[in-house]
Amino acid sequence: MTASTVRGDLSASGLPQVVRPLVRARKTGVLRCTRDRFVKTVYISEGRLIFATSTDPDDRLGEMLMRKGLITYRALQDSVPALQAGKRQGTLLVENGAIRSRDLVEGVADQVQEIVHGLIQWESGHYEFVEGPLPSKEVIVLRMSTGDLLLEGVRRVQRWSRIRAGVGGLEQKYALAADSSALVSALSLQKEELNLVASLDGVMTLEEVCAASRQSDYLICRSLWGLWAAGVVDRVPQDAAAERKEKTEPHVERVRGASIGREIEGFNRLHSFLFELVGYELRERASAFFERAFSRANAEQPALFEGVAVDGGGALDAIALRRNIVGGEIARYLDGLERLLEIEVALVGETMGERKAAIIKDGLRELRAQSRPTG
């Protein structure tokens, strides 16, 4: 075995466990997985899954197109000799008029996804990853989202034993990955998955993650496994120890020092203080005041405040805010909360005078000072 080759047992790890470090390290090479007499091959280019092939007849393009109702049994049967002659089945189907060129491109992409999704279901077998240039004659480069590909594959897993092996024990700790913001914005996450990402506050055990959610533990575990496979979350310390030593952008450092949850909690403390003072002074006119403030803030950053409600004490919906912040540019969105306070203080000056604005500024300053860690 050369230094550029890695081999292992799929029963001990599963495909996500094998692929994730290759994707995160932007590796290029060929991953071959074998079970019984079948071989499934995944081609990886700079950390992207770009193509896959399989020797399983049920994974062939023609069979898949027939299952989807896109070709007839006759068209499938007539295309088999092309395979025996070493030709591409899809090309012959286009030439025979069984499918359109557009159907072929979509069909090949679907075929690759089905191969990868099927591999994620494997509970036994062996793998070998050979790092190096890809064989250009064999590979069709497809533009697919690697994260979505892995995430969807995990979503299809039904067996609890597989999910349990993938997510780990109740004591396993998780945290948002350093680049989770960029990854989340590029993925097609379901609402429940976004809520799960938003609920992660610093380093949490799997048991704590389950307790913080209204979903069933079964669904939480599967979603968390999928988010880990897609690189959105890290296992602590297994993944974080290696990856968090790398140079990161300033917004990541800021979020590490104080979690998104604590940032929102601190903001709500300040906003509730301002809300109470303005409400006391303006009484029935307070509602119009805050509508004006939110209108101005929303015009600057609409995605930050989308679906965010305000309770009777002036606190903004923390779950909705976290979902929006995690799904966007974290540093800019956290600055957007500060901007809302600035807008409201300015409005206080316009409507109640600079003296009232100065009092509120002093109060906010004092609250911030009280919130700073000592020692």
C-alpha cells in the first residue's frame, strides 16, 4: 500500500465517515467500494464528488430510466448490446430516439446520486481510496452539490442501527463547524435541519441536542448525522482538534469567542431595556415607533429579520434569529442587530429629544459593561 492509498472496512465506518475527511481536505482521487461481486466507484475532484459508476446491473442508466418511466422495456432491451460492445448506454438511447439529450444529462446526474445514496446504505464491504489524477476517459464531470448529495443519502437511511453508528453515543459532543455559515447557505436544508443548526449553542452533547429540540430523537440523530456528513457540524474533539487550527475568517473567531446564542441573548437584554423605556415614555405611540425602527432595519438587512417576532417584553424570537444568522453571513448579521439598536436610539433622539437618547445610550453602555466577563 502506497502513501497515497487508504483502505478500510465499510462496516466499521460507512461511506460518510470515509468521504467527509476527503471532502474537507479537498482531495482528488478514486474511491472504490466493494461488496460481494459488486464494485461502486466514486470520483472526487478537489473535494467534490463529480461522478460515480457501479457494476450492479440495477444501477445502470437504462434500468434507472425505466424505473422512472422515461423509457420502455423494449428500449432498455435494445440498449443492452451497446453495453456488451463497450459503448455508453445513454448515447445509444439518445441516438435511437428513446430519450432527449436533456434527459440524458439529467439521467446521468440522477444515476450518480442513486449510486452514492445506495452506498450510504451499505453496512458491509471494503473501500480503497487512491489519491491522484482522475482517469479522464472514464469520468463525466457533473455539477452537483456534494453536501446535498451526502445529506440526501443520509435522509434515506431508515435503520436505527445505521443511524446510531453514524451519529455516535449520547455523550458525543457536537459544535458548528468553522465554515458552517458558508456551507449552510449553499445547502438545500429542510426547515427541521435549519432549526437544528440554529439550536446548536457552543459545544453540546448529543443528549443535550435532543433535549433542546421538539423533534423525535430518531429524526434529530439522523439529521445531525447528515449535517455532520455535509460538514456543517464537527464532532468535538475528533474533527475540531484538527480543523480549528487552520486560519479562519474574522467572523469565525468572533463567533468562537461568544456563541451566536449568547450574542442574541445579550442583544435581547439590551433591546428589552430600550423597549421598556420607550414604551414607558410613548405609551400607545410606542408601537408606531418600533414599526418605524424595524422598517428601517429591515430595509438594510431583510434576511436577518425575516420571520422574527417580538414578544411583549421587547425580546426578538431567538430561534428565528439564530436560524437566519446561521444561514447567512454571521458577522454582518450580528452587526445588523447592533444596527437596529442604533436606529432605535436615533429615533428616540428624533421623537423624544437628545436628552432621552443620551439616557438610553448610558443605560445600554452600563448593561454592556455588566455583561463583560471579569478577571
